[in-house]
Amino acid sequence: MGDGVRREPRYNIAVEADARVGDIVRQAVNVTNVSATGCRFIAPLRRLAMGTPVTLTIGRASVIDARVRWRIGDTHGLRFAHPLQPAMLDHIRLFLSERPAYVAERDAMD
């Protein structure tokens, strides 16, 4: 596809995480969607500008560097600096989510 839109599987999840901007600003966020290359989260206390670097901590060991790709109100889309390894993606969607995401919202497109 030439439209530049990624089509990897996305999972509807409910995970509380910590978003850090720089060394000082930390905020609790609710991650609601995840794929290997990014996620969507709701940040009710602070809205982040497009391009803002973010370090997202999910669970005890999942620290992910990313940038804000888009924002609509309190909802933000992140693009990860490096795609998640399949085992990490599975751990987040199956074990850290309040409701495990067994099936993708969108299957990979050919």
C-alpha cells in the first residue's frame, strides 16, 4: 500500500501506564490500543504536542521510547522508536491489560 498507513494488527486493551516527558514531567495515562509500532492513550491532565518525545512505562519492565504522532483532545497516538518484540506485545495485551485482547481489532493487510 502506498498511502503510508501501517496495517499491523492492533489490540483493544485497558492498561494503566506512566508517561514521562523529559526528566521531570510524569503522568498516569490509560493505554487503550496497542500494536507493534505504537499505541493510543488518554492523558486527562496534560495534552502533549505532536512530535513530543515520551517514555512510556507499562508494567514493571516495559519501558518504551516513543513520539506523539497525533492528538485529539485528551487522546494521543504514539509511534514507538523501535517496534515491540512479539513477546512484549503479547505480554502487554494478554497479561497486563485489565481485559485481555485475544483477537486483533484489525488483522494485518497484504
